[in-house]
Amino acid sequence: MPHPHVAAEIFMHRFLLSSPVRTLNPEEADWFYTPVYTTCDLTPNGLPLPFKSPRIMRSAIQLISSNWPYWNRTEGADHFFVVPHDFGACFHYLEVKAIERGILHLLQRATLVQTFGQRNHVCLKEGSITVPPYAPPQKMQAHLIPEKTPRSIFVYFRGLFYDVGNDPEGGYYASSVGELQGQSTFDISTEHPTTYYEDMQRAVFCLCPLGWAPWSPRLVEAVIFGCIPVIIADDIVLPFADAIPWEEIGVFVDEKDVPNLDTILTSIPPAVILRKQRLLANPSMKQAMLFPQPAQPGDAFHQVLNGLARKLPHVKSIYLKPGEKILNWTAGPVGDLKPW
């Protein structure tokens, strides 16, 4: 099983296999989905190892283009791939290496569904659909605390400041947040306690800094637990902007302004904080960030369908209810999923 943060590829495939939008007749299809499972190549400790991904992707495209006519007639313009690595279809978790590698030429016309989003970046192709990273719904549900619990933590963060495991020099990885340690109103640490989810539900603000890439599972967790996300990632492209009013529910802080974060957050009027918390309490906000099993109306699966349908010139209206047929798909080279 892949690392949970990149499991969207597996669950998107599983969803489409049982979805009413699927067709077994490729002549009816508006889109073709090719599950490649590049994220299933793992290190011994279970982390994604994307270095072989370009070769795997080339093999998959070679297979579908030599066995069926559909790829060749559009050069993949009606195909989509889920590429949930840190730097999408550049297939590397270090930005410099990803930029050097670039997106495979074969994918230039295809649509990419990816968790990485940054404006004007070589790894984010125009027309890509940005999605949240996978977060386990059942696990988060198991850690819910009573809704009326006071939010006694002003600012909360748990995670790495310097990732020396992947880069001996530590790189930039969230290092600016480390400078905030010791401030009395900030609960910041590199530890990851067993009460992590409960703590987020007791916090007013949750810091969501960039790591190797701008996205972070903390963004999903903050929305799910009603903690106002403080997004510290210049030029980030957030998922499902048509469904989630990020400017209304979050706080955006430029990376250069992190040293002034205490002043920035304490100056936000209580009425504004309450308004953001009320919006975060809306179930539709949480639903759009999750890949539940089975799928539910308005969830991340349906938001992806929404984004893909919107790219079709002949689609006049879009439905998100299960059972409503909005467009058709056909499967790629991988057959039915085997149990894990």
C-alpha cells in the first residue's frame, strides 16, 4: 500500500471502478483514465520512491498507445493521470531535481490531477487539476472531541523544521517556522504526539508552511478539525478553489513576514476569527477535502469529476450527486483492483 499522503491515486481508481460515470465502451468515453501507480514504488521504510516513475509512465503510455487508438488520435489530450508526488509529474520530491527533470514530453497534452500546486512552476502544467493530499477519514473521525471543547491553544504546529533525512543540509523545509519557537502564544514543536488530532481541535490557528513542496496534509487536517489554516507558501495553488473559499476560511502570510506572525495573528479581530470558524464548521468544506470510502456527494472524488467535466466544451451542466451521469470514462491498462 502506498504512503497515505500519496494514496489519492489508488482511491481515485477504486472510486471510478464503481462509479456510474464509468463506461466499458471506449467509443462513448469523454475521458480515459490510466492508473499507473507510480506511488507504489516504495523505500524500505514505506515512503514513495519516485525516481523510476518516468520509466513506468513511459511504459504505460507505450502500452495504451500501441494497443488502442485513443491516445494517438489526440496525443493524450482526453486522458488524465493522477500524479500525487511532491512535484507532480516531474516525479521528484526535491524542487531543484524536479525542475531539472521536468514533465515528460509524453504528458504535455494530458490532464494531470496532482497535489502539488504553485503558480508559474515548470512542474505544474496549465490545465492541471489540483487536489488535496489523501488523509484517512476513519482515522480522523476516531479522534473527534466534543464540539464545544474550548480552543485554548492560540497557534499550533507539529512537524519538521529541517529535513536532514532527505537533505543533509536540511534545505528550507519549514525552517522559518522554527524561528517562532519560544513565543508564549505559539505551541510549536518537532514532536508528533498521539494527541495531535485532538490538539488541532483545541487550537484557533494551525500553521501550514511549505515543506519540500507548497502543499501539506496539515491543510486538510486543519479544515477537517475547524482550525483556521495559516498558509505560509508563496504562490501556492490551492485545491478546488471553486468549492472552498480559501481567502474566507484561511489566513495567508508571506514567507518573508513569518517573523511578524505573532503580531499578524493577534491583530485579527475576534469577529473575523468567528466568521472563519463558522465557515469551517460547514460540512461541505470538510467533505470537499476528503476521499471517503464509499464516495459521498461533494467529496474530493466528485470535485475532481467536476473539474474534468468543466474542461469538456459540450458539458452544459455539472452534477455532483452519485448516480447522476455527467460524463463517461473507460479504464486504462490496469484491471480490477486486487485486495491489499
